[in-house]
Amino acid sequence: MTTTTWPRTPGYDDAVDLDRYPINDPASPAYRALVQACRDQLRSHGVAQLAGFVTPAAVGQMLALASQLAARAWATDQTHTVYFEPADDSAGPDHPRTLLQHSAMKAIAYDQIPPSAPIRRLYESDDLTAFIAAVLGKPVLYRSADPLDALEIAIFGDGGELGWHFDNSEFSVTVMYQQAAAGGHFDYYPRLRDEHDENYPGAQKILHGSSDGILRLPSSPGTLAVFRGQHALHRVTPVSGPRPRINSVLTYGEHPGMKLTELTQKLFYGRTA
């Protein structure tokens, strides 16, 4: 196995295309224009995508790291409802709160990612945290305090998928490193539900195979995405072939000290920390 030597760069300049995405210069007109463009995407599509945000060199380093750590990743294979709650059989066999989805993937936890890895240096920068807050119109955001879940590398190999679901958190932030050889597409239905209406009929139609209203998100290596997943039903379609889908999930919240419960840590990472 080839061992990669990680640069001891304290910042993240090598990880982000700062000419296109000047997240290090919040006082500049270019920064303000970038934030506005992202807000416009969120409003119109439910997702903001920044293609080529992470540099090709950094993407290559993260793929090498994922390959090195894959044997230590925690593999999950489970069924769940779209709400990540136990099935409510009293709702009826065709109800969204009863219908089960399948998810299978491998997760490399935050504490397994070297401090010098590009994505970790980027995630731990105050510049990125402030930029994500600005895009979402939040006065402040905090990086997760969870030693496992704050930042992860997700690997979807042959047969891997993420079943239809709503996120428990208002939004998610991802970085794509590699698309699968086949499958592994990100499908979503924006604004399917809201705070006042669960829209069970709409969810039921999708869970029974309807494609009306579903969007497929293209995502090239290096793309950073900010996605409103609490109200959008979404999934990663089954992967087939030898090349896996590999991406990172970056976790933020509006309150400091955010962590998973020990039960949830055990479910997603096979251990507690």
C-alpha cells in the first residue's frame, strides 16, 4: 500500500480555489456576490452548488486517504423510514411512516481523518464556517463538537445506497470527491414538506415509484453543496460497479457543543467517543 505524506500546511489555501471562491475575503464585493448567488440557488432549487470549490490536488489527496482508511471504516446496512424513526404500523402498510427504506455505506469518522488532511483543515477554518452561515442567512454557526460525526468521509461501494429520507437537521454541507462507476445519483424533491404540512400523500407517491417533481443533482469532483434537507425528500441511488461514490459530510449547528447521542454514534460509527 502506498503511503501519502500529508503537508503540514496550517491553512487551507491549497484546498480551495480562492480565485473563484474568495471565502477568505468577506469584505470584498466578490464575496458578497458569491453569497448572494448561493442564496439565490437555495431559494430557487433548494441547494447551492459550487463546482470546483475544492482543488483537484486536494480531491486527489482525499481519495488517497479514503483508500488508505477504507478498511477501518464502519459499514452499516440497515432499514429505516424516511424519518429515521421506528415504523409506525398503526399508520397503515402504505403510509410513509411505515414504509421501510434501505441504506448501506461505509463511514470514516472525524477522529480517523488526519489533522493535515485538506478537508479537515478546511472544515476547521473559521472562514468556511462564516461563509456557510452567510449563505444560510444565519447570524452565527458552530462546527459540531462530536469527535466522530463532525466531519466524515462516506463511501458507497457496489450495492451501497442511501434510501429516501428527510434530514433531521435543517441543512447539510457536502463535498464530492468521486462519482460512482454507475448509479450513486443524488435525487431529491425540494420543499416536499414544511413546518405546517408533512404532505404524506406527496411522500407516498415518491415511495411508490413516482418520479414527478424529482430532480437529479449533478455533482462533479470538488463540488461543495449546501442543501436544505429537512424539507426535501432525497436519496443516493444504488451504486453498481467497482468505482465507489465518495464524499464528505460537514456538520454545523446553531448552538455550540452539538453532539450525537451515544446510541446514534454506535449506529453510524460502531463505537462511542
